[in-house]
Amino acid sequence: VIGYTLYSFIQEQHHGWYSWLITSASSAVYALGFVLMTPQLFLNYKLKSVAHLPWRVLCYKFINTFIDDLFAFIIRMPTMARISCFRDDIVFIVYLYQRFLYPVDESRPIEGGEGPTGASTETLEKKNQ
């Protein structure tokens, strides 16, 4: 991010300081957004399993990714914003590969921290006592 900011400051022409600052801040948001999406992939790799994700949620994520790509091709936008749409694809494809490669661990919490999905009523009763 710092390297791109310096490159942008030296090589690219901006209308003013404010324009350069906004460009630098948006590139930092795009880069850090990618970094914030990768911990789940690393956790899956270390545990050699993937968290249970219902098919409904997986289909929603697929449709959301497809629509983002469609709009990235159709709408005029800055190149960095277009690239940030495709970073989601990279993370999604790696997740699908991990889902194919590793077994699904239903005892791991669902995305969003809702708890394990395979918890039976007996287990919940034991926890309450």
C-alpha cells in the first residue's frame, strides 16, 4: 500500500493533494479488504477442514460474486475498484477448492459466529444444567 502510494505520488498526475489522498486511501481500503478476507482460508488450511456452510448460504455467496463480476464488466469504474471485485473471486475459488479438498467439520462455528450446526438437543440440555 505504501509502495503504491509513493508510486502514485511520483508517477501519476493528480489534480491536487486531496485527489492524491483519496486515491491512496481507496487503494488502502482495497488492499486491506483482501487481507481481511483471507484469515478463514488460512484457518481452513491449518485445521485441514472447512466449517459447515449451508448450501443456501453458499448459493447466495456464488450469486453475489457473479453479480459483482457482471457489474464490474458493465459499469465504468476505476481500475482499482474493478480489481477489488475480482479479488472476491480469488478468495471464493480458493474456498471452493478447500471445500473439495478438506472434510466439512460440523462442530466448527458457522460463519457469523452462530455456533456449531450439529448440536443436538441433548447437548444443549447438558450445557444448560
